[in-house]
Amino acid sequence: MAVDGVYDVEVSTPMGKRSSKITLKSTGDVLSGTVSSDLGSVNFDGGKVDGNNVSWSVSVSGPMGQMKLDYSGKVEGDNISGTIQLGQFGSAAFAGKRVG
């Protein structure tokens, strides 16, 4: 199953729902891409693909300073869903649809 594409994603954070756009590009079992939100865009590489399972990490700057976000999810058809570990602030669910 190809995971490559652009996804419109909604994240359920402790501070409410947030929208983001995630671009995924796989090369074998290595994943790279971009996460874009109202906080800006962050490129990543060194993620992993295992069948329809995907995982990657990004570091973002926000109101609370620098934070590492660890994404873990699954692509099923044009849908993506999973969880994000929000540094020391717990985790949040995300879900979205491939738009490109």
C-alpha cells in the first residue's frame, strides 16, 4: 500500500482541534516529508514505513518553546490516523484524508 501523498489532518490536542497538512514520501522503508500547520512548516526525514504503518518525528517551536512530536499512524486507502506524542504533554489523536 502506497503511503505517499498529501493529507489534510485534524489533531485533537488538549487545547482543542488543530488542522495541519502532512506530506509523506517513502523510499523503500524510509519516510520523509513535511508537516505544515499554523505554527509553520517542518521537514523531516528518517521516518519509517512498515506496510501501511508509518512513524516519524519533528521538532517544532511553539508558545511552550521547542517540542519534539513523535507521530505513529496507519494509512488505510486514502485515510490516515494515529497518535502524536506531544513531548512531556501527553499524546493526541490525529486523523485525515489524502487530498493529493
